[in-house]
Amino acid sequence: MITALRWLVFAVAALAMNFPILVTLATSFKSARELSTNPGLWVQAPTLANYLAVFQVTDRLNIALYLFNSMVAALTGTMLAVVLALPAAYAIARGRVGERTLLPLIVNLRAVPLIIFAIPLYMMFQWLALLDTRLGLGLILTIVNLPLALIILVNAIRELPAELDEAAQIDGAGRTRTLVRIIAPMCRPAIVTSLIFGFITAWNEFLFGLMLTTSKAVPITVGASFFFAASGGGVQWGVASAVMIVGALPPVLLGLVMYRQISGSMTAGAVKG
């Protein structure tokens, strides 16, 4: 009885949290005619016409380009953030460099609304000719991802015994070699977790994609909004739902595939005996 009650509560909670996604998914398989008569979750006559319409390239709409832009910018912002955060985390965890000033400053900067940086970043990017470029968007996403990557890696390195560094120094290894050959491999779960969370955060970024891109480097989060009035005759809810599903697939699939890696890394070191 108790087990059945737990599953019931779980099912209700899962349905409540995923209800918007289910509605969007069901809408993406409905024709315009069915949408006018059947607003429910059940799809009477499933159709792929909305998805075919999404992938039709026009002068204004190119979802393949938007997906490619998001992939390049997200990978750049994710990998560069981890590359910068790893040596910084090592310096903070082992050398206590900036532990009381730099780390809190970086973490608290992430808590500041990003819109505050809008005007100075736009002016700086305009001066550097980085507007509407994948590189420029990737650099901004690097800044967005740095705080979380730094926190995860600092905590991971702190959990490693300092004797590892001492043994490496006795063998003649310097700081850089110790970090690359010993610390980084042992922090692989934390690095992978930082990459996963960073990619999801970068992929879902909308504000800077809207501000800093116009046509060549538009990400999927911004490009998806173009489909809401693609025909100029009002919102095509089926097409809009289809493009939202397509745009959400990469981070969702990544989260599902790497779920065990994420959960294992986040709980590692929680219990010490």
C-alpha cells in the first residue's frame, strides 16, 4: 500500500512538472485543423507536417544554421570555461590563491542579473568586431559557465589528498605536470559534470544570443522565436511547438545519457567514513 502510494505521488509530480512539455509535444503532431477542434493531449491524426515545415529553409528561417550556431557556441563556451576553471580551481584549492576574495567574487558575479552587463558587452563586442559571430557568443557563454565550473572543480580538488601533490613533487613533477597528469584524471567525473552542466546552460542561453547576434550566428533559442509568425498570418502553434521540441532535444538527450555520471559526481564525497 505504501509503495503504491509513493508511485502515485511520483506519477502526479512527474506529470505536473512535465505537463508543459507533454502539451508542446502533442501540439507538434497536430495539424492546424485539429488544433482548432482538439486542444487536449490526445492526438487524433498525428502528422509530421510541422516538423517538415521547420526544416524547410527560407530567406528568414534556417533551423539547421541555428542548431549549428548553438552547437559551436555551446561547445566553445563549455570547453573553454573548464580549461580556464581547472588551473584556477587548483590554485585556489591547493595554494589558497584568491580563496577569500577571487572565488566569492566570481560566484557572486553569477548571481547578478546578466542584463546589467548588456550595454558594456555590446559596446565592447562592437569595438572588437565580434557582434553576430559564433566566437563572440562562445566567449560570452564561457563567462556564464565559469562560476559553476569553478565551484565544482574546487570542491573536487579539495577532496583529493594533498599527499598526491607531495608525492609528485618528490618525483620531480612541477605544478603544471601534477595538474595535468594526476589531478585532472582523478577529477574526471567533476570535469565531465562541469562540461554537461555548462553545455546545457550555454545551449539554453537566450539573452546574449538575442543581444549579440542578428543573422549569421543566431542560436536556436533565438531562432525558434522566428517561427511563431513565420507566415505573417499569426502564430502557427504546430510549427512553433515542433521547433521548440527540436531545439530542446540536444540538452535533454545529453542529460538522459549522462544522468548516472552527473548523479555520481554530485554525491561523491558527500559521505566520508
